Amino acid sequence: MAKVKVVFVTTSMIVGGLEKVLVDVANGMDSSRYEVSVLLTKLPGPLADDFLGHVQVVSEFRRGIFGSFLGLFRMMSWMRRHRPDCVFTVGDGDKFFLGRLAAKWARVPVILSGLHTTPGPEHVGRSILGRWNKHLMGLNSGVVTVTSHLKEYLSEVEGYPKEKTWVIANGTDTDRFTPGSPAPPSIWNELGLPDGTPLISIVAALRKEKRHDLFLEAAALTRKEIPAAHFLVVGGGPSLDALKDQARIAGIDSSVHFLGPRHDIPNILRASYAACLSSTDVESAPICMLEALASGVPQVAPAIGGIPGIVADGETGFLYPAGDVAALSRHLVTLLGDAELHQKFRRASRQRALAYFSVIHMVRGHEDLIDALLENPDYRCIT
């Protein structure tokens, strides 16, 4: 029996939550049933090396001075040669535009788009789809979102039909992200801290929308109550210098550690007492919260986007009103001061990850949807 040819299209495999999800889905699909390829409009990026050998990766369709124009024809030609059964664009922007047009012109039977961006309060009314991409939604067999919140937004604000929108929750590798002691050398040893020093981590690209400035304000408040606490800022990005200046001015630079991009996130989480987010606007289903769940690390995160569907408030961690620094700090102080509650949250986090947010659940969801649409092009979601 011939394998089903599935092609994912995105821009580049930079280090980000959307890209990590794509790696897990592509690698996890049953290689005895599916032939999987990943087309990248630009340079491969560091996570391109994480695809397993059975996943074909082709990049730089938009290369050269006329890349935006020629990229469409290069991608269409590739699809005509390889004749995929399904093209699945991942994210908005250029891949959303080029991937679907190329697939249509190459007469691909099933065209899906994964949209992960959830607008926050400041963006209500903003088009996720964009002017030109919105005109092309008739090409889609359907859309996949990661939260019911985003599904509702697409229907109520963007006008995309609910019956063509499926929710497949993000998942994380529950075999890689596990509770336990960090492997040596520990992050405490690296930072010259005594083993067991309470570490509060935030794993997110250093971009303005992640609002690390609020995390640092909460760190300063928390240090006043729990002087032993230290704070790990994991990730790279354009806000680094400004955040270092903020920590220095606040007098907490000795207890805030900027670790940059890391490949040992499981080890860092095993050493973390809690994992935080401080965004106030755009979040969908942040992978860092799923990784914390799987690692048995209590979460403290804003109640925006799809986060309330991940963090079980009062069970695996705490939700707080976005932007409320005092509430963020108060929850951290509560966790740091109540060992019994901390252990309760740890156990519940791991159980929740295994029950709802494993990679297996996510991959099977993609496989089942693709199979259903290939069997019945008129297949619709039950809303």
C-alpha cells in the first residue's frame, strides 16, 4: 500500500514553540504509513537538525533577489514532482500564502493550515489571517488551532466557519521532560550556587511581547520575602541588554541569571522550583508551560489565550491577571513557603501532562484528521 505523502510548510526552524511542535509532529508520524517532508521558505535554522532521518527537509525556496516571487513557482514545481496528498502550512505569513497557492496550483487534494497565534486584549479585531491570506481561505480543506479560544476567535472575529476548524492541543515529549533530579553537572554547580537553591525559571524568547520586565519586577518583590530565591531567564533575543540593565538598577542582578538559548531545558526544569510566564497579550498554548507540566514543575502564568486550558489553577499551579506583578510575586512566595502545596502541584502537573498533553495525543490527532479528509473531502468538524 502506498504511503500517504504529507508536506509541512513553514519559514525556518528557529528555536520557538511552533517549530518544536512541528519537529515533534513530523518525527512522530508513523513512518510505515506516511512519507513526511518539510519545506522551508528561508534558511533551515537550528531546529532543522532535530528532524529524524525519515523526514525530508528542503529549504530556501525564497532564495535570491526575486525570492518572494520565484519561491511560489519553485514550491509549486516541487509539489508537482512529488505529488503530495496533503500540504499543511504551519503559522501565518509567507508560508501561509505561498504554501497554499503552490498546493492549489499543484492540485494537492488536502490543504490544511495550522494557526497558533492567539490575539490578546490589545489585538481584538486584528486579522490573524491578514488581508491577502483571508481572501485565500477558500483554498483550505480546514484549519487546525491549538485552543478552543482561538477557534472561537477565528469564527466570531475572522468569520472562518467552525465546522472547518479543528482543535488539536499541543503536546510535549513526556519521555524527555520528566520529574527527577537534574543530571550532573547541575545548573546550581554551573552558577556557583548551593545545591537546592530555589530557582524560578522563565523560558521564552527575549522579545517585548513576553514582558520579561514584569518577571523582573516580580523577582524584586519576591526577593524581599524570600531572599534565597534566584531567577533563571532562559532564551535569547533583542531585549537582553535592556533586561540586564533593569536587573542591575533594581539591585537584583546577583540573583537573576541570563542563561541565553539552551539545549538542556529538561535539566533546567528539573532544578526549577516553579516555571513562569509574564506575557500580557499574545499567548496560545505555550510549549514552555507544557514542558513544565511534564517535568512536574508548578506553573505561575497569566490567564490569557490558551494558558487556562494548560495550567489548572490551584491544582498544578496558579493563574494571575495579566500584568499583575504583585499577584505573580504573591503566588511565587506562596509556593516557596509551602513545601506540601509544592509537592501536591508537582504530582498533579505530571499527571495532567500524561493525560492530556503528550506528543502521542498530538501526533495521532494530526494523523486522524489527514486520514479523514483524504477519505472524505467534505468531512466537517462537529461544532
